Amino acid sequence: MIKRFCTYVFLLIFCFQTNAQFHSHSHNHNHDGLHHWEIPSKDPDRIILTFNGDPATKRAVTWRTDSSVNKAKAQIAVAAVNSSFVKEATTYFATTEEFDLGIYKSNKSLIVNYHSVVFENLNPNTLYAYRVGNDENWSEWIHFKTANDTYSPTQFVYFGDAQNDILNHWSRVIRMAYQTAPNASFVIHAGDLVDSAHKDNEWAQWFKAGGFIHSQWTAIPVVGNHEFQRFDGYEGSLPRRLSIQWRPQFTLPVEDNLDSRLHETVYTVEYQDILILVLNSTGYLEKQTEYIKQKLSNTDAKWKIVTNHHSVFSPAKGRDFEYARKVWKPLFDKYGVDLVLNGHDHTYARGHVPVKSQNIDQSGSFKTLYVTSVSGPKQYKVDKENIKNYVTDGYKSDKIGEQTQFFQVISVENNKLIYSAYTTLGNLYDKAIITKDFSTGEKTISNSIK
């Protein structure tokens, strides 16, 4: 009897060890060389909010798990002072997309699942709590606030390129930005979020650097040139293609009237009488020009903001986005664009286009404010001669900077748009105030810091 019992115990231990060794081998085979924060699991990771529809009544959320989670969910309720709000939560079943990271040779051959939900029929100007996961593995409850359905004060954050050494050196920038403007309604990432478009380690760094901030601040991601890459390397012959992670990990509006190659890279957000026009400056520029005319001419928004990656007035040596200066800028002038937010040039430049008049205008009347900025560690020098050449385009330089990581906070209240640029230390570096007469469209700009 004792012998039979010992034999049974031995077999049980043997089976357990063999099973453990199998799973350990499988785990090591798939995850060798990966940090724990790169490895997908049953727990949701890379949770990010985006706009998809009316910001007052809708919000999209996207997250990632390993391939074992096929039936994912999201729950949402109006936030309350205690945990009783969970009883009122509405459940949404997610759309799930299986994705093989290994289609790009530098990634581990891992199958992951991306999940997305668009929350609908939300109440305007309301704080919500949401979570994502499934019956066994949920994220924490996370807050966001819907837009108001009328013109109201708001604040948002804008970043130039994060791009390089993201976890080491961009983390403190986004975290200082959150410290400075924790109640920001949304955040614009003006392209080159990563350096190597398809490399999952860099996207993992980007998500880890922002952490929970990505799941609270609704993102407006903009494609840059580094979101496009050849599958056979920079010197290869294959055509450049959009980051394989872009569409699975961001749930963005699809403009059906645009060429499908521009889908989810060109779109519009209308937030409380602020029109944000997102453009793809990496290609197919002519195909976007009619879209720009259509969107800018068919809106009665009080403020019009354009964001694209390449700088319309480049402050860096050897760069010239001529198409935008010659074709897009006249449209921005004609339709009263207030602010253009760019990246790409890894330096800082703020300037504006004044209103031309026969008389010297001392009032500061102007057309459009242009900003180029950088949030990551890769830095270029300012080319002052290049900036001087833009005088013929009507551009006046107001403030330049270099060898500094920046973030920007933009506040809109009543008839003023207040633009503030901060260094990564949280120090105010630059500030300008636009005052606008909504009845005439006339506006003035004042430089608070020179």
C-alpha cells in the first residue's frame, strides 16, 4: 500500500515537473530577450483612449492581450464618490484583431490580440470610469471626462517628436506634462512617436513611458516619417509602409472619401468649438488638399487648429516643406487657421504670419501661429538663415530654442487661446496669447515672453 502510494506521488511529481519544463521552454522560446513590460499576457496592457465620433458622447479605447483572450469586454459608468458606481456599469463587447508581431523580422514571432471598443451615448461634460479586460482579468477603473456640448474652457497638451531612447528620456517629459496639466482634455502627438516604425520594443517603450497617462488623456496621434519604414531596412528596395502597429493599436476615425492609404492618418476632431485637423505630411499631399478645403470651409468652429508632422516653416538646416508653404499655407490663410502644430525638426521655433497692411500695424493683428517643437532627446541646431528666408512667405519669427526637450500646454477660454511652452524641468520657456473677435474673425497676438 505504501509502495503504491509512493509510486503515485512520484508520477504526480514527474508529470508536474515535465509540464513545468514544457511551459518554461515554450515561454523562453517566445520571450527570450524581452523585458517583462514587452510580454503580452491575459492582463490588458497598452490601454489608450482616442477620439472616434463626437467627443461629447463617444470615446474609443484600445488595448492588448496575449492570444488566449478572444472574448474581451469594456465596462463604463458615471464615476461616483465610492465604488457603488460599478452597479450601474454598462458592458461593451470588444472587437478583437489577431496580430502577428513576427511579420517584421526584428520582432519576436508573437501572436497578440488587440481589442477595441467605442463607448457611445455618453453624457456631455461628465466624468466616467471605465475598465477593460474579460471576466477573469480586468484593468483598474480609469477616469476620463467627456467634452461639453457647448463652447467651454479647455486645455490640451502637445508634443513634438518623442522618437529616440523613449523610455529613458521621454518618460520624464510626458510625466512633467501630466504634473503641469493633469486635467488636460486631450493630447496631440505630432508624429515620430517612435524611431523604427515596426519595431515593437519601441512601441513598448512609448506605452511604458506614458503608463496610465495614455489611458486617461485622450490621444490625437499624428503620423511622422518614422511611422513609415521598409520591411527590408532603410537601404532596402521595398516600399515604405505604415507602422504595422498603427491601425491595430489606435482606434481612429476613417474618412471614407479619402484614399484608403490615408485612412486613420488623416482625420478631424471637433472638440467644444475647436476644430483639430490632422494631416499626413509624409505623402499623397495633393489628395489631402481638397480635404483641407472641405473641412476648413464647412465649419463654424471658433478655433481652427492644424497638426501635421513636417514643419511648414522648418527651422532646421537643409529642410523645406515647400508643398505645405506654397499650397497648404494659402488655405490656412484663407480659412482662418489659428494654430499649426508641427514636429520633425528636433528644435524649437514659434512664429506667426501677420496681416499685411499698407500702414504699419502696431496692434499685433495676424493670421496664423506656427510652432515646431521636440519632446525627445534627439536635438538639431536652429538654422537662422533658413528662418530668414521665410520672410517672403510672410512669416515672422518670434522665439527659437535648441538643445532642449519641450512640451506645450494650450488653454482655450472665452475669446483667448493661451499657448505655453515648457522645458522638461517644468519651467515656462515661451508664451503667447491669441485674442479673437469671433464676430469678425480678427485676432491679435501678444508675446508674453521674449
